[in-house]
Amino acid sequence: MVTLSLQDRERLDGRHGPAAALAMRVLVRCAGVMGAARLVDIESAHIDGCLYHGQTSLDFVERLVSGGGKVVVPTTLNVGSVDLIHPELFRGGDALRRDASRLMQAHLELGCESTFTCAPYQLKHRPRLGQQIAWAESNAIVFANSVLGARTNRYGDFIDLCAALTGRAPYCGLHLPENRLGQVLFRVDGFPSDPDGRDIWYAALGLWLGRHAGPLIPVIEGLPSDTGEDELKALGAAAASSGAIALFHAIGLTPEAPSLAQALGGQPPVRSMTVTAADLRAMRDSLNQAPAGATLAAVSVGTPHFSLAECARLEALLARQGAPLAVDFYVNTSRYILWEMEANGLAARLRQAGVEFVTDTCTYLTPIMRDTRGVVMTNSGKWAHYAPANIGVQVAYGSLGECVRSAQLGMVAFDGQ
């Protein structure tokens, strides 16, 4: 039995309108299934359901709109199926364009912010340590929990929007401090230290963790002390793609893991594993479907969405290697990051170098790429994990530096080859 507050009951009884009543019914039923004794106030939400998956997703949101629904906490939106900033990039049918665009607009009518990014943590206002939130999108969830220390469960389509319309979420799982302690220890031995190529290894480590942690919360020991947010982003996104990880602790790097003892809550780990450089190479090789020298159709980076720092690093690599791009080079990023780059001139310089920006969506989700018949290269573990099944491409998996050099050569090229 879920204990409800007076305002919960008022919403459930329809005193705040039909949409709020529907949202509360969904939340109460989910809370019961999840074993939550009560609901908790949240301070923000991130919604994954504006990506069009069929008529059902549109019907649900339209019902909330017609019922007078409005979000009651700051609510950001994940990617949709259409780049509203660059509609000319869309290569799908008219029906998909129409319904996908309508779904994105319907969320705006509920009061959600027009962010359309899988990386809401790159926005100016992001969750703080200990803040209760209800976020969907696997990489956003793991980043918020792990790197920011906010508290959210893995919320999926519909329940995330119900939380936004009520400002409440089931109080269970990772919302509770006692459930956030690390359980399985991964000792990283010999992590590659070359700053020009190590981005690929964070993603490889994330993929390895996702496959080996199971339902347990991983604690990582042995990462470089100068590991940055974008590298932790890559790690978490890959871990959440290959497994069900919603929270990891990196000793000395993430806010709930200043020490191994604190990350584990003073208890011994359930089990311990050593991750070697050979393990990381094997994981990288498992996603790499193309040999060096294979003809390249395109490069796609920015899954999750590229940050301002990553775009600046891309510019530096393009300048260092000098040659023009021989294939399409797509950078998936948010409209807010793009607007910052428009203001400081970086966007114009990257476009001049041949880069094409994609906002509001992602190239592994929606028909945008001009050529998917050959090999597409990426430095994203998430993109490499999902793209073959989603859009039918053969993936070459390399660092950002390798992606740039390959795009300039028009064929797959790995460091040292």
C-alpha cells in the first residue's frame, strides 16, 4: 500500500484536472510494483518519450495535452526523431516527419523546455549533489547519479512525464541513500594514458563494466586523476548501453566516492575484478567491424551529444592533421551548444572544415546520414553498440583522433597502422 499525501490524493481525485489524475494513477501503480511505500518530491525531470516510436507514444501525450496537463517542475526533453533546427537533413517519409514533429510539439505544449538533448547535464542549470530528480535516457541517468550525485532511478517513457506533471516519484531504489553504495569493485590495471587517444578506452571500460557488473553498483579504482567530465560521460553512456548501470563510483573522481571505504559504505565488496589493458582492447575489438584500410562512408560523433570542449578538441585535431575531410563528418550536439559555438565563431570554423551539425536528434536514431551503405566510424561506445541494428551500418570504432584521420583519408585508419 502506497501512502499518499493530501495533494497526491487531490490529484488522484481529479481536482487538478484529468491529466494530473492520469499521471498520478500511473505513478501510484508503478510505486506499488516497485515496492515504494510513498512518493517523494522531485526538483526536475528529463523526458525520453518525445522520440517517436509509433502512434501509442503520440496518443498518450495528446491525452495529457487535451486533459490540460502542465509540468510542475523544470522539465527538459530528450532527442526527438526530427532535427527541428535543420529540417532539411531528414531523409524519412512524410508521415514520420509529421507525427514525430507533432510529438515534439505536444511536449512543448505541456510546458517542457525545448532542449531536445540527450545530455541535459550540459545545460546551465543542472542537478546538484543529493537532489531528487526523475530523469529518463540511460546516459543522462547514469551521469546525473554518478558524476553529479543527484538521485534518480531509471525512468522510461510515460512514467518520467507523469513525474513531471505531478512533481512526484516513487521513493525507492536510487532515491534512497542506503541503496547507492558500491557493491562490486573493478580495479583498472594499466589504463592507457595517452591523452590524444584515451577517449576510446573510457567507452571500452564502460562497455566492459556493463557486461560484468550485472545488477550491482560498480566501484572503479585506478582511473587517471585528471579524468574529465566528458570521459566520465563516455564511460557511463557505454555502461548503460551494454548493461543496466544507472550509477557507478570512480574513486577520487565522483562525489560519493572520495575513498574506497566511503564508496562501499565501509563494507567489503560483494566481489572484485581486475580490468586489464588487454580486456579493454578486446572490448574495443568486439565492436569494431571493419579492418584498417576499409573504405569509409562517413564519421559520426557525439552520442551522447558533443560538449563545447569536445567540439574545441575536434577543431584542434582537424587543424593538427591538416588535410581536408574526404567523407561526411557528422557532429551530434544540442542546439544550446551549437548556439554557443555560433556566438564564438567555432561553428563557422568547423563547418568550413567540412563538419555537419545535427541537433535535436541523433544519427543512429533517425534517417539523416546520406550514405549508410559502407563503413561508418565513431568514437562513441553507445553509437557503436546500437547503430548496426538501428540503421544497418557496419561500424569502425576508434578514438576521436582516429576518426579525424580516417575521415581525411577516406578509409579506416587506426593509430600505429
